[in-house]
Amino acid sequence: MNYSLHIYKCIHYIDAHLYDKVSLHHLAKFTGLSASYLSLAFKQEMNETVTSYIQRKKSY
């Protein structure tokens, strides 16, 4: 899959810190984007929210 750099960074950060407290606001700060823009971009590229992505990954 071909994700934007910001979404790619989020995915790898989430995967590396899956059982730490990861929030949308933390990811926004990490990527330098606003939380609202990151939320929209993540949903558009991943077809799910940041929260649902984290929950799905934890359920594996």
C-alpha cells in the first residue's frame, strides 16, 4: 500500500508503541499536523479511525 509519509509514520509509531498510551493528539504532535487534519487524513487513507486501527491491532 502506498500511504503518505505522515500516515506511514503514524502506522509505524502505533505498531512500535501498541501497548503504550497512544492518542490522536500525541500522533499529531509527532507528525507536526493538527489533530483534526491527521484524523481526516488517516480515515481517508486507512478507511478507519486512528482509535479503531489501534483497537484492531491490539486484538491480534
